[in-house]
Amino acid sequence: QFSVGVGSTQCLTCEAGQYQNEEAQTGCLRCGGGNFTASPAWCQACPPGEYRQDNDTRYDECIQCPPGFFSPGGEETCAPCPAGQHSPVAGGVECLLCPEGQASEGASPFCSPCAVGTYAKSPGSSECEVCDFPHGTTVESGWFRSPSACVCDSGYFTDWEAMGRWRAARDAGACGAGEGLRDGSCEEERICWECPPQSNCTQRNRTLPGQLAGYYLRQQGLLWSTFECTSDACIASDDPTAARCGDNFADDSLTCAECRQDFFLFKFSCAACKEPRAMPLMLGLALMAFAMCATYYCSNSPVTRDASSLMTTTVSFGLMLTAAQSLSIMATLNVDWPEPWKTIINAMALASFDIEGLQLACLTKPAPLRAYVVRVSVPMMALGGFAAMWAVSQVICPLLRKEPWDKAKAANSSGQVWQALYISIALVALLPFQCYDHPSGDSSLRAFSHVVCGTDEHTVMFSFGVLFTLLYGVGFFSLCLMANFKAPELSAKYPVFVSYFRFLLFRFRVDRWYWGSVLMVRSFMIALVPILNPNSGNGQVVMLTAVVSTCLVLQCYVMPWKTTNLNKMDTLVLYMLVLLTGAAGVFTEPEEETEGFLTFMVLAFAITSFILAAVLLGGITASVKTALGWGSSSAKRTVEKNKAVAVSFVVAMKQLSALNAEDVQRVFREFGGFDRRTVKKFLLLVDHELLQGMAQTKAQTTRLTVRKKTGMQGVVDGLAASYRTITAERVVVPEDSRLGTSYSCAGDDDPSPKAVDLADDQSTAPSEYSI
């Protein structure tokens, strides 16, 4: 209290914000900032964590410091927490250091955890440091308290030696961004390496790229390459250095193409070797010898125009073998076949000389080059086998009083085997040319996926492929083509020619003797499809469909086989292949680069449209010329050809008149089904178009009866009736009539006979008169 002057009767109490702590005072003292008046008698300093400004009208209390600020007490204002510290509550007496992995900029109530890609290595950090190497980040959760929290981002894996040198530089506070300490000096480090395509690197902090199912990861230093597997042996693995392959496949075999030791590849899986290990090979050789003997005796039966039961059975087996080889081609296409087709198609691998099931890997260490040479040499082994068996028969058969093998027949049997297996022969020879691409940019052989194209091993295999392709695809095919081309000439000069090349001729009709070469072209084109476009399943499907469809059209048009059943069987095989290749388009994967495929489709469509337009334009042009009477029309040429055929027919009737029924039956007995039907159709044509136009009275008595009678007798009677009718009504033929001599016809507008020398007639070529 205080008194204002002398004579005051009482002391006055100090006003708010003032105090007086002494007696006999005439005034009060002002309580300044940082203090408050707890009572008029004294002024007290603000306690720690509180403050009061000097102009604050609240004199009797202090205010708590807000979060992020602190006060030691008696302060007019609260001080902000410095950077790297925080005060989480009001009334802070002091600031706390930010823990590791957190930082604050100052005056912060809380420390902020370091963002992803940054870290705080010591308490009281004012800011987070960045993982300053390329593609660096931090783990996805937790506080990032040190450089050890820095890892590589997803899509990359870590070189831990480089990471250790970078961390050492960060701990020492030395070196610049992305540099590490190496022998005391700072050097730039490559810590994060990009994961290869088609690998599992979706998580951060990967020590190694993960392997996806269906792919194989191979390490070369710090670089990893991805290879697409051709089987289901490649498994998913987080550590491809420890496990890459399943089902007893060797982990160190690229694309899991080979089995572990004491296992062999059988039906696209690894089976344990069985004792005795050489037994499957011995059985295979015995089966091969039996098949060669059966081929010798079945393919050298007597040659007839018609097809014997044995020949029909043999050819039917050959067509089934062709179907099996065609299905084995499907396994080489870039198509993801579903079950059960995948199993069925893979089971046809034996038709393409895949002899791994004979436990060869159990006898010797697998080697791709040796495996290829063995497969591609199977036809040569067959040729050598026939030669050896012929030589043995020359010694053993006389002792057993049996006829030894004939050299020409043995050669024909070899050719029969080569032609029947020509799809597989061509396919196996072309295997070194079929390289398919991998996600990493490398390529390897489709049949030997552990052989990388361009390596020394592939170069050697490629050389063998060129050699055997020239031998099989050029040499053997050229020999067959020349034999087919010269067959009419050589068979007349050298009767043994037919024995050597019977395999080219005996299965087909006489007028389709050339079809053996066409069949080989068909086989080679089918085998060539996987080679032309190994990476595009769509392109392979289109090309194979085009080849097989063309062959189907030719087969239906020509009908070259001797019997109807064989033609039906071959037609059915081709039709099945057309359906299968068409369905394969459903199971091909979409392709990103379709420009080449679309170009091929547009080109094929343009060529087809051009051909159709040319045919249509040609027909229209011929019709216009005929209507206007310009030039030699096709109608005039047809009339001239018909006249020539009529002459040939008349002369043939004269010559046939000298034969009796027994002579004709003796010849016709060897006719094939197509020959008989051709003659019958001809007789029906004569019956309808020629005989019915004659005098009505005699035409009724001379109608052909070929439709009522069956077999040879009906054909013979029809020929006899045709001759009798024609010679009685229409034609006068001298006794000595034959090709190249004169003849005369009655019934023209000019009743006088005309002598025409057939050899001098220039209206048609002399070949038009041949019978």
C-alpha cells in the first residue's frame, strides 16, 4: 500500500499491475513484462513455460507458451524451438531434440518423419538428407534414421558393395552426391541396376531380380538377362542364384533345357535313368531294323495300275505318318496350345526324330551339337542300314536258300522312307535356322533353347544345318524331281529305273505320275513355315494356313492317289490341318508390332484380288471378241479340238474292233478305280451325245448297257456296241486305217468322200490324235 501525502488518514492499495513491497511509500511500482502481480505487496516472475508481455492488461497471471515455443521463466515472450528441436505441448520449459529419422525447421511442435527417399542420421536434425544416388529411395515404412535406410527403388536391384562405399562416405561426411569412398578417394558409384525385362522387381530393396514362371534369368557379372523358356520347367523364384528350374531340370542349364544328372528328358519332363541304361537304345535300333525290313517287303510288292490291299495299307500308314509329322510342326509354332492339344502335339515329337526318350542323356553328357547331329543323321542311318542289310543278305540268304535283297529294291525302300519322312527330315535340317527372340534382346534356337544364336556353338550347328539342308532339301529333292521329269523316257529305256524310283510312282495314278515331287514340295513348304517368322505366331498361322489350303485345293482338283480311299484320307488329313491352323489363331498372343504382319496380309489380299481381276477381265475380253468376231476365239479353237478328238475316236474304234472281249478284259483287269470310272464316263457320254442322235430305230437297239452291267464286262460290251453303231451308221473306215493314214467320212454336206491325211492336217498338233 501507499499514501499520497502528509495528513493522509489511510493507505491506498496498489492498482492492478502495480505493487509496493516496502513500508511508508508514497506510490506503487509497476510490474513489467515477464512478471505478474500475485498480490499488491509484490511482483512475481512468470514461471517456466509461461510469459507475460509488458502491455498485457492481465496483470495477475502469465500465459503458457504455445507448442513449438519454450520459456525458462520470467520472460516477456516465449522463444521458438530451434531447428532440429520441438516442443509438443503448451507451457514448454525447454525444447526436445528430434529423434533419428525425424527433423524440424524450428518453432515446431512436432518433428516430421523424413519423407520417402530421405533420412536423418542423428538426433536434432534440422532437415532430412536425400539418398543422393540414382534411383535411390528408402524402405516403405518406419523412420529413416541413417544412410542404411537408403535402398534401390522398385524396378532395380542393389550392388551392395557399391552401397557400402556410399554409406561410408555419408557417415564420414565426405564425397559428393552419388559418390563413395574407395581407397580413401571419392568415386562415383553405380548402386542401383535396372532389373531385366520380364522379371519380378515390383518391391524396393531387392538384392536380386526375381524370376517369373516361364522365364529364366542368367547372371553375367552384375547384368542379368531374361530368356523365355519353351517348357514349363522354369519356375518363379525370388533367388534365381539358388533355384531356377523345377521337376528335376538342371538349374545351370539355360532355359532349363536339360535335366539333372541321372535324369533324361521324356515327354517334356525329366525321368530318372533306368537300368540297364543302354536297353532303350538297343530296343530302338531293333525296332528300326524291323521297320526297315517291313518297308522293304511292303514297298516292293508287284506294280499294278490298280492298288493292292497291301499297297493301300502301306500308303495309308504313310499318310498317317505325314499327319503325325504335320502335328509335330504345330509344336514349333509360337502358339500357346491349351490342353489336351498341347499334350497331343507334344506327343508327336518322335515323328521329328526327337529320340531323347531312348535315355541318350543317361549314356553320355548332353550336348546340343551332338544331339542335333544325331537327330539330323537319322535318315542317313536309315540309308546306311538298308545298305548294311542288303550286304548281309548277300551272305546269309544263300546259306538259308532264300533270295537275297535286291539292290534296286533296297534303294527304293530307302527312298520310300526318306519321302515318307520328308517333313521331319526338312524340319530337323532347318532347326539351326529357327532363332526366336528373348525379352533381353538375345535369341536362341527354338529346338535347343539353351543355344544362344550367334555364339560359337550355334555357328558350328548352323554349318551342319547348311550341309544337311543342301543334302536333303536340295540334293534329294533335285534327284527326285529329275527322276520324275525323266520317268516316261527312262522307264522305257531302262526297266530297272522303275525299281529304283518306284517310291515316286507306284502310289499315284498313271496320269498323275509326277505327284511324288509335288508331295515333297508340300512337305518342304510346311517345314519351312516355322523358320520364316519364328517370333510371330499370327504370321506363322497365316502362312501355314495358306500352304495347307493350297495343297487341299490341289488335292481335291487332281485326286492323284490310286484309290478313292487314299484320296479321301489325304483330303481329310489336309482338312484337319486347315481346321487346326485356323483354330491356332485363337491361342496366339497379341503382338505389339503388327506392321509386318499387316503388310503381309495386305500383299496377299492384293495378289489374290489381282489374280481374280485378271481372270474376270480375260473372260470378259474373250466374250467380247467372240461376239464381235475378232480373231480366233476360244469357241473356234474348241471346235477344232473336238474335230481332232472325233478323228482319234473313230480310228480307235477301228483298232479296237480287232480285239475280242478276252483281250480287253486282260488289259482292263489291271485298271485302277479312277481308270474304270473314266472309261465308264466316256461310254455314258457316247451313249447320250452320239448314239441317241443316230437313226431312232437302230439307236434303240444299240444303246449302251454299261449302266446296267457292272465290272469289266459292262465296259467291254459298251465299247463293242459303240463301235458297231458308229461303223454302221456314221463312219466308213478302210481296213488299213490307222494313225497317219487317210480316212473318209460320210454325212457331210458334200456327199463325196474326202481324203484327209492325218499327219499333214495342220489344224491341230499330231499329239491331238494320240490315243
